[in-house]
Amino acid sequence: MSRPGDQVAGLTYDTGALLAAGVGDRRVWRLHRRALERGHAPVVPAAVLAHACSGPAARPSSPASSSAWSPDLLAGFLYGCGLEVLDEALARHCALLLNRAGTADVAAASVVVGATRRRDLVITSNVAGLRRLARSVGAQVAMIAVLPDG
Amino acid sequence: MAVVKRSVSFEAEVWSELTAAAGGGAFSPLVNEAVAFYLRRRRGLAAVAAYEAEHGAFTRAELESADRGLDQVGVPDLTSAQPTRVARSRARTRPR
């Protein structure tokens, strides 16, 4: 399990990272550049990709995201990422986590399960939600926050 | 998925490390995974360059800020990992 402050193995992108990338947020793009230059190919869980592409409801409405949403920007961002398939084993692990935490956010659960297993840093706009999920199974996940919730 | 068979050459020391890393398993998946990873990073960096061409190049301050963020949570620089014996040998013999 990764703990904030320990060396992490790689990076996992949560929905907020993809949404920020899709509106051209400079902070997430420069983190992405530096991650690639450090030899990493960040991981995107399949459920996160589905959530980020699900439509306007998932998209940020904060002042930081005043730029227009661009599917092309997101597509370019994803070129440097690896997709983590949601197979049966991962799905069952997510279900266990959601059951313990009493929530139903499959995308968030897949981030916590995958990042904990890989000891990844998570780029997210949902620090509090992921922390709650991780704590429900006694885990800690290192995170960097991007666009605020909502 | 379609596959192609090609003959490739390796430096002897690289091949030796590869066989040790494979631990008796198949080489093709290992090499395929390594090449796919390399290409993914290459495509990613090309996309970042396209982003910067359209939205403006990152300033030194922006990149230093990103580095600080990654350093604070311990994201390693895998490209500066200890070089293989081959790379060390090359570094010693590289003409100035």
C-alpha cells in the first residue's frame, strides 16, 4: 500500500484528471509531461474513462475550467496512458470495497483498488472521496488534487 | 490479435539481463510489452508537444512546480535509474 511521502511506483488518473485534461488545464498537462519524461505511462482505469466520457454531467463547472471541453484534447492526453481493464477479479475487488465503504462509485473504487495494488500516486479532484474509500479497507493513497469537486 | 514475426538483434549483455528478467518465461510478451510502453510514452510526449504548440509552451516555473509536486509524493525518475553494465560501459568509452 502506498503512503503519502513514500516513494510511489507510478501514476493513476482519476476522472478529475481526465476532465481537467479535456478542458486544457495547464496544471494537469504539465504534470502529465513531467510524468512521461520521468519514464512513466500513467494508468487510466476503464471505469474512469467511461465516467469522464459520459457527458456534460460529469464535466467540471468551476472557474478553473472555463475553457471549452475538447474530446481531441482528451484523446491526445490518453495517447500517453495505459488502460486498466475492469475484469472480473477487479470488479469483485471493487464491489468488496464499495460494500465496506457503503458507496456506489465504481470509478472511484477502481482507482483506489488499482492504485493501492500498484502503489501509484493518484491525480484526482476527489481527494476526500478516495480517502474515505481507502480508509474503509485500512489503505492510504498518495494524491495530488486538480480541479475542485463539482 | 494479429502478430508478426521478425528477427531482431540484441547486445549480448542486454540479452543476458533479459533472460534473467524473464525467469524462464516467454520473451515475446516481455519485449512486446517493453516496446508498447516505449511507444505509449513517445505518443504521449508528442501529444504534449501538440498541446504546448496550441496553448503555449510551459514556462520553467510551471515545470518546476510540476516537479515539486511529483517530488513531494515521491514519484521516481525512472530514466535516471542506475544504468545497466552496457550503458555504464558506453558512458566510459563515449568520446568527448
